[in-house]
Amino acid sequence: MWIERMQASFGKLEGEVLELREGLNILQAPNETGKSTWCAFLLAMLYGINTGERSRAGYIADKSRYVPWSGKPMGGRLDCRAEGDALTLLRATRRQNAPMKEFQAVYTGTQTPVPGLTGDTCGEALLGVTREVYARSAFIRQSGLPVTPDPGLERRVASLISAGEEGVSYSEAAKLLRDQLNRRRHNKTGSLPNLEAELAATRSLQRTQADLLHQMEEAEAQARDLEARCAALEAELAYLDRWDAYRQRQVLLDAEEAASRAEEKAAELRRLLEQDQVPENEAIGRLRGAIVNLETVRKSMEKALAQRDEAIEKKRQAEAAVNEHPFAGRPPEEAEAMPLDLSEKPKYPLWALLLGALLGLALGGALYIVQKNIPMAAGCACGAAGLVWVLMGFLTGRKQAQWESQAAAAREDRAAALSVYKDLCQTAAEARGEAEKLTAAADGLFASLNTNEEAILREIRRFAPEAYDVVSGDTALRGCAIRRKALAEAESAARDARLRRDVLAQQFPEADSGAPMSPPTRGRASVLADQEKVHADLAAARSKADQLSGRLHATGDPMELASAAEYLEEQIGAAEGEYAAIQLALTALEKANNDLQKRFSPALGQRAAEIFSGLTGGAYEGVALDRDFRVSAYPAGSATLRESGYLSAGAADQLYLAVRLAICDLVLPEDKAPPIVLDDALSNFDDARCRAALEWLRKAAEKRQILLFTCHSREADFFAWDPQVSIQRLTPQADAV
């Protein structure tokens, strides 16, 4: 099979077209121009999209990763040739959750469907291998060069052994045996743990049955004991009923006797009150209220006397203050009209004028005698006289000012004293009026107190002649009130006794008056409490017995449980025998596989060694791999085996590429010739080993189509002279893809 043309609406590819030829195709493009997307598209067109795959941390499922960036539905077209026929494969998306599920395969240029090709079988029908085998062999990516195990690939590689049996796979056989072991026992799951758990449950149920039977027998025995206790309590209650009837008759007789005594006592008290002429409660209350009011008047009188004495004392103090004032004995108006006693106002002294004149003449005469200058003497005489005049005028003015100040102070003092005198006279007059008013009030209360006291005592002496004052009268009234109260209480007791007798007569019309009875050992409340408790215990015992009976019945027939336990033991024995046999078989299979590992696919190892030796220029001469596809290599001239992890990144990639190319040669169907797809698989190769790999690919392209996607230009430059190699340089327009 070889691919002629692809057109994709896939990821960043929006209707892009890729034309291909038979043989080797070099597809050069820079990073992020869609090389890996074309590879994924080819795989999706052949085998479809796995819709069950889920994205996870660090990984995006293809159904999400390659959704077209334009928002259009995912789909595409692939034109190819297979077994001489030109075919066109079409895939489209109708439902978002089923990308590229709509599939159609027709003969190119027609609408004729290709028989036997469906969306699920297309890739395996055209390439002859499953998706897993193709992805682990001919579909080679830089990030996926190591070969990972797969049962399908293992069967194909195993067919290279001399037996040639492609249907044999150790991993599948071992998985089947382990599945059988796990079905019988895996940790706490499987048929054996289930049978053991079922047997344990059956044994537990049998123990539960025995325990329930024992508990039910105990509950039934307890119920019988409680029934006997209930009967004894019923008999005790019947005796209490008879005792109550006997006691009721005794209570009725006592009530009749008490009523008779109460009536006799009330009659005797009433007779004595009438004999002693004790007044009624109304008169007693009125007289006692009058005595209380009398005490109130007495207290008011005492208060009035105290207020009178206080007012008289205030009057005395006010009159004493008036008599002690300088204006005492004069009315305020007369005192205000009295003249103010002041000293005579100072006047200017005439002798000062004479003294100044004499002093001036003396001074002028002295100067004239000394200086013989009349004007000077006259001026000095006038100046001396004027100075004396001015000085005496200043002194006289100061004395007059002092007199005016003393006169003003005297007038203010007189005005203040006169104001105080007026206030004292007013206070004395008010105190005299208040004393007279309070004296009259006290005299009135004293007269009223004496009058009312005489009237009350006259009325009390009618039934208490010994009452000579208010205190003895109040004592007599108290005694009358006590006697009246005793009569009222006796009459009330008589009424209550009669009422109780009548009520008891109605309640116990047929009270038992038979022979005397012995009192019961305990009261009705205690018996009823015991009876309630016993009834509750009896109900609980019966309920418990019924529940235990139901639970016992629910556990099933004891014989059936015993039979089921015996059957389960037989099943467990058989299952344990099968488990041991499967373990033995798995051990034998592992031993056989270990033996087989030593000779696993020598042809594949030999072919991989040839390719690896060519790629490395003879640096390595042997390759070994096991069923887990762990690869090792022998350096030339050395017997030491080196695992891939000890090689450089480039050498490891070359080793893995050699193994994959060997698998393509030996495992893939020769008649189908599936194309080999390489996505930057030579990136880590140096130039020399890259040329060796390209030479091998050109030779392999004579039998099958090879698509080599690369981001380097050296591959295209290497085949620039070779017309048999198709070289395409994807333009920068691919950035839109």
C-alpha cells in the first residue's frame, strides 16, 4: 500500500493538501508547521480516533488535541493504492462527541463502496496489522522510538521462532492464568474469599440461631414468673379495696361525731355572748376605728403643740433681734426720716493768705537789702506769696475730698442698717402672726380630742364598765373581737363538719361496717407502682420472646443451614484445589517463558544488529532484546552487553530505530507493505550516521513507501541529486495550519 494524497481538517491543518509519491518522500518543514499533525492525521484516517481516551495531567487526548483551530468539524480525505486498486478514504464528524466516526471507502473517481472496509477495520485490512502493532513498528516518532510491549506485536515476533505459531503470547496466557487466580482469590476478592465469607456467615448464623433459642427460652421463663407476680398484685389490690371501704365507714362516723361537737361548741359560745351583751362586729369595728382616729387626732395635737412652741420661740428671737438694733424703739419710717450726723465740711483758711503776704514781704525786703534791686525783690515777694497760696489750696482740696468720701460711706451704712431694720421688723411681725395661728389650732385639736374621747368611753362602758380610759377601752374591744372571732370560727367549723358529713354520706352510702380488718402492709401507690412495673416488664418479656421467635424463624431452618455449611466447605475445597493447580500451571508457564527468553526471536535480533551496525559504521555488532522489548547492544570486539540506558542519546535513538526497522522487515506483512512514517526520528543523529540511515531508508523504499518528516535540511540536501526521492519543502504557509 502507498499513499498518493492527503487533505486534512485536523488541528492546525485547515484544508491543507499533501501530495506523495511511491518510495522515499522527504518532507522538510520548520518546527510548528504541522509535521506531527500530518502523522497523527494519517493514523486517524487509517484507524480512527479513540473517543474513549481521556485527557489527564501532562497529556491531551487526540479527540481534544486535534480539534480544528478554525472551529470546523474534524475530517479529511486520503487517496491511496492497495493491491492495485485506487481507493479514497473519507472521514467526517457529525456529532462532537464522536469525531471522524463517519467513514466511507470508495474506489477513486467513483461512488462504489469498497467491500469489507469499515471505519473500525480499515487500517488492519489495508496494512495487515492492528493499530498497536503499526504504532510500535512502522510509525516512528522522535519522542516514541523505544518499542513498548503489546500482545499483538509479541505474537508476531514470537512467530519468528521455529515453532511459527503466531497465536501464542506468553503475556496473554499469563494474564489469563492470573485472571483465573484473581477470580478465585485476589486480596479479599474472588470466589474463594466469597465462599469463605459465605461459610463464615453461615456459621455465624448457626451460632446466632443457638443464641436466639437460648434467649427466647429465658424470655419465656421470665414472662411466666411475671404473670404469677401480676396475679399476686391483683389479690393485694383487692384487699386494699376492702380496706378502703372499711376505712370509709370509719371516716363517716368520725365526721358525724365531729359535726355534733362543732355545733354544740358554736351554740355555747353564742349563748355566752348574748349573756355578756357583747356587741356585734360592726359596732366593735366602728369603736376601734374611732379609737384609731382618736390617736390620729392626739398625734395631730401633739404636732400642733410642737409647732406652736417652735413659732413662739421664733417670735421671741425675732423681737430680740429688733430690740438689739440701733434703731430699736422707732418705727422704720421714723428711723428713715432721722438726720445724718456728719462733721463740718473743711474751708479755705484766710490766714494762709496773710501768711503768704508776710512771707513775700519778708523775702522781698531781704533781697532788696542784699541786692538793692526792687524788681527782683518784688518778683520774689510775689512768687513766695503765690506758692504759699497754691500749697494751702491743695491741702484744703484734699481735706474736702476726704470729707465727701466719709459722708458717702456714712449714707451707705445708714441705708444698709435701715434695710436690715426693716427686714427684722417684718420678720418679727410674721413670727407673731404664725405663733397666734398655731396656738389657736392647737387649742382646737385639744378640745376636739377631749370631746371625742368622752363620747367613745361612754359607749364602751355600756358593756365594759371597767373601761376608765382609752387604753382599757381598746383592750375591752379587743377581747370582744376575739370572742366574736371564736364564735365565727366555731360556726364555720360546724358548717364545714356538716358539709363533710353530708359529702361523705353521699360518697359512701354503702360503706362496709363489717368486722374489723388489719391494716395492709403497704399503700396502694406502692402496689400500683409495682403493678405498673411488672406489667411493663411482662410486656417487654413477651415482646422480646416474640422478637426472638421472629428472628429465629428469619434465620431459616437449622437443618438447611447445616446442609449449606457442608456444601460450602466442599466448594471451598474444590476451589482451593483449582487455585493450587492454576498456580502450578503459572509457575510452569513462567519457567517455560524464562527458557524461551533465552532464545527469543534470534532472527529479529540478528536483523536489528545488521541495521544498527550499518547505522553506526560497525561500532556495534550485536543486539539482544527480550519479550518486554528491553534492548541491549554488543560493542564491536567486546562481549560486554550494554543496555540502552548506558548509550548516548543519539546511539540509543539509532538502536531503537534499528529494532523498529528490523520489526518492519520481519514482522509486517510483505504483501501489504505498510508505509513507514518517521517524524523527526533522525534529529539526534550526527551527519555520518544520518547518511547511513538515509541510505538504508532509500534502499528500503524500493519495497515500501517511506515518509520522512524532518526539520533539518541535510536530508533533502543528501538526496538533491536523486530523482527517485521525492523532496517537498513545506512552505511557511503551513504556519497557518
